[in-house]
Amino acid sequence: MEREDFINKVLKSVDGIAKATPSDAIFLKIEKKIKETTISTKVLWLVAASIVVLISFNIMLLNGKSNSNESEIASLEHSINKSNQLYK
């Protein structure tokens, strides 16, 4: 019962709060600032193209590394002692 009273008291404590309304001058200033910070379509296309080029470059590098990595593993396998005794 005590807990429920506390919960109800907390919930009712915000009943008298009114919504804040900004003055027209501040509201217009905020809207102007938002419009100034929009990004042009040209910049968006340049960023998108840069990301595509970067991803393509990374994929090409990863494909090239996997081929050389396989040959390194094969040469390592041939160089290891056949009895798998690494320590004597």
C-alpha cells in the first residue's frame, strides 16, 4: 500500500506542469539554423561514391591477400617436420 501511494504521488507530481513555448524570434532563429545545416545533394553523391570506391578497394585487397595467404600456408606445411615434433 505504501509503495502504491508513493508511485501515485510521483505520477501526480507532474500534473501541474505546462508545456514550454518558445518565443517567435527564438523559433525562427532555430529554423534558420536548421535550414543552413542541410547538406547539398552533390556532397551526398560524392560521399556515397567515395564509400563505394573504398569498399571496392578493400574487397580487391582482401581477394589478393587470400591467394597469397594460401601459398604461404602451403609453403609452411612443407617446411614443417613430417613427424610434427616441433620441440626435441
